[in-house]
Amino acid sequence: MKDFFKYVFATIVGLILFGIILAILGVMSVVGMISSGQATQNVSDNSVLVLKLSGSMDEQAGDNTLAQFTGNSMSSIGLNETLSAIKKAKENDKVKGIYIEAGSFSADYATMQEVRNTLADFKKSGKWIVAYGDSYTQGTYYISSVADKVYMNPQGELDWHGLGSQPMFVKDLLGKFGVKMQIIKVGKYKSATEMYSEDHMSDANREQTQAYINGLWQNVCKEVAANRKLTVEKLNEYADSVLTFSDQKGLIAKKMIDGLLYNDEVKKEVKKLLKLDEDKSIRQLSIADMANVKQKTKGEQIAVYYAFGNIVDNPASGYLMGSSNQIVAKDVCKDIEDLMNDDKVKAVVLRVNSPGGSAYASEQIWHQIEMLKAKKPVVVSMGGYAASGGYYISSGANWIVSEPTTLTGSIGIFGMIPDPSQLLTQKLGIKFDEVKTNEHALMGTTARPMNDDEIALLTKYIARGYETFRKRVVDGRKMTVDEVEAVAQGHVFTGEDALKIKLVDELGGLDKAIEKAAKLAKLDEYYTAEYPAPKSLFEQLMSNATTGSYLDEQLRLTLGDYYEPFLMLKTMNQQSAIQARMPFFLNIH
């Protein structure tokens, strides 16, 4: 009894301490938000914007106050704040150039392409860009190759090997545990289910995967070749030779870099460009610093709404547990309704970066966008992915802008029901009996696989879902059923190819989408505002408590590309059974 009271007392004390800490953090967060909102960054003359390519890049930057205290979050950069910083640096006469520092960096190719294009636009101002890396990944080199000068550490490496996709198949693994996936899908190219039902790629999936990785690589090579004064053929020759293991000095002869320098020597090169004495310090501006540089807000407002991640009905239903990058239907619908009713907002740009998810959630978001479109123009800007459910929610927009390297389309849906009956009955020795009032009263039971009648019923249901998806595309894109069917069937396309088949209207980045929204809204002067707002401290705490933990972050780091399929298996019963999504395990390197 003494121990009982001791543990109860300890629990009460713990709760009180947690409450005190929460209150302190809340006050600090409010003070921080007020001070940061009031702070204005003064730019000194002869400054340099430093762009560090390390960690991962998400669509939208968000303050993770809790992570700053616990240190359990991976480094993340916001595409939005990066593009904004580069544009401000271009317009500010006191910023003389950009210094890119390459590191270990993760982003999809459309995101990298958008950053690279914005850097190319920066150079039109006549200002310089210098890139340096102890080593370059293929992605960081792709971005850095736009620089006027590309330098590398004398003992560094430059990775250049081409792109490949290596899907993983777990059918036999599940079979060892007595679990089988019951799959009904529409579309011969709809390959997200192959991981669970096959032990190799289908011919259709191999065809489409080869087509889109070829498209991505051709874009990368074309742009690098233009800046480095090389040919695409020569870059492919370098890739075939695995440039990573080449002698460093040979990279200069191959025109991949301009020089081999240690980091102190790079500083001297930057000082020369700034006409600084060697004993003077370089005035540096970070991406975060540029966020506090004032920006003009004349004219009318165009809202830029970021929708990135897996599309889910609610936060607990997605397989990416612990990830804040989810498109939660009920939250997005409420936000879009608010934008619809906000008279200050004259047009909306929906920035989509999603491989899809729940078909039901996608339909709800599509409906809300239709209501928004009835009141004001809606333009979609596609990021790395806008496929399956990501295309579903985009299809009704007035105009769709895609990067050439965006992966889009994948018009199709599937149902996936786990059958653990062999695990339960044969491996664990559990026995079942049954009584029922109606023929299908026990449909969905874990005691047995679905029978032919049940599969037929589910097949009809999924077919209706596919017809609905297809109709959304037919109506939104002003195409016939036959035209859509010819490019549907779950087929994934690059943005470049999607333009040819009328799935998108224009190639370009976020800026082009904003310009189009202004034109549709007939605005001469305008500014942009970003939505949704960053989460409050309380929301971060509650989200962390219910959807993730420190272990999730460690697991993500440890498993890498295998994290998402692992979490999907782990949370299989929490997901919507009917999915509109492309393969999440693309593993493009």
C-alpha cells in the first residue's frame, strides 16, 4: 500500500511539473512569436546570402518549438522561405551574391528544379553565385551547377551516376507470418499494390517507371550541360564511369568543377568578389535572416495554400505516423472554406506535393475546391508529386502549372484488405465458429479470406470510385471520357509528358502559378500570403503526443527509404481501405 501511494504521488508530481513546463514553454513561445513578428532584419552593404544545402527540404517551413528544446528533429528547410530569400536577395542592392554550401541533402527533383530555376533568375540581376562542397551528392551538384563557379575540397567527392528505381516486394515476407493482402485495383499501371502481391515489377509498371526516370534524368542533364558547357552525351558518359571514384583533379578537366580549394581558400575567393581585404569579415545572411527582411504588400492578396504529404481522413489514419506532412481532409476543407469566405483573398494558389492517399479524403477536398472555385480563381502549382489523390484534388482547378520533373497522373484507385487468417488459425492455433442473420453479415472477418461474392461486391464499389475519379478529371480538364481513359489506368507521367496529354496547362514553378492567378483575378498589383499558419506550441505538443515520438524520428533515420513501407505495414488496420495513390516506394537515386 505504501508503494501504491508513492507511485500515485510521483504521478501527480510529474503531471504538475509537466503543466509548469508547458506553461513556461507557452509563455516563451508567445514572447518569441511577438518578438520575431516585430523584428526586422537590417541588411548591411556588401552582404552575401548563404544557402546551406543540408538536411531535407519540405514545401513549407514551420517552427518546431518542441524540437528546439528536445533536439529530436531532423534538419529541415522550407522551399517557401528558400525561394523567398533568393528573390529578396535579387532585389536588394546590398546583397552582392549567393554562396551555396553543399552537404547531405534530400529533396525531390521538382523541388530542386524550382530552387535551381530561382537561382538562375537571380543571376539575371548581374550578381554572382559561388558553390562549394566537401562533397556533392547528385542532387546538390544539380542545384550547384547553376553557379558561376563550382569549387570542391581537394579530398572531396562528386557523385554522378544517373537515376534508378528499386522497388521492394514483401509478399513472401508477409506469407511467412501467414498474412496475405487481398487486392482489387482499377488500372493496369496502378502499381502501388505490387509490393504486397508480386515478387517483381509488372511489365506495365516497368514501362512507366523507365519512362519517368528517363524524363527526370534528361531534364537534369540538359540543365547541367547548359551551365557547365558540356553535352548531355558527355554527362551520360561520366555517369556510366561512376564519377564518384574519379581523381579529384580530373573533375576540373572534365569541366564538372572549376577548382579544388579548402574552405579557407573559398573564403578568400568570396572576399575577392566583394573586394574585401583579407582581414575583414564577410557579412553573411542566412535564409532565416532573409525571412525578416521587409517585403512589399501593396495591392490585393493571393493566398498560397500548401498541401503536401499523404492524403488522410484524419491524422491517425495515415501510415506516416509521426510525420507532420499529411494532408488531413477535414482540416484542409476547413482552411479552404475560410479562404473562400475571406474577402481579402482574391485568388488561391494550391501548392500540391502529394503521391495521394485516401480516395474518400481526396473527394472531400476536391468538393471544397469546387466551392472555392465558384467564388474566386484557383490555380494549382505542382511540386515533386501530384499523383493519384494528389491529381484528384488538383484536377478541378482553373489552371494547373507543373514542373517538368513533377510526377503526376496515376488516375486510378485500389482496395487493399489484409487477410491474417492463416496467421490466426494455422500458426497461432486459434479456432473460429460462426452464426449470422444474413449472408454477408461477417464480411471483412479476419477468420477467413473474402469469398468470391464478397470480392465481386468490393470490385463493383472500387469500379464506381474509379468512375468518379475519372469524371472529376473529365469535367475539370474539359476532356472526353475516352481521352481521359487513354491516359488513366493509374499511369504516372512526368510534368513534361503530362503537358502533351492535357493533364496540366503549363510548365513552371510557383511564380508562374501566382502570375496566372493574378491574371485570372484581374489584379494589377498583388502580394502573396501563405497558408496554413505554422502550428502553435500547444498543437505541436499534442501532435507529438498522439502521432509521433523520438523513436519515430530515430526509426526514420535508421531505415531511410524503408521507413514508409515499414510504417504502412505497422499501421495497416488504421488506413482507409480504398486508396488513390501512386507507389510510395519509388526509391529514385
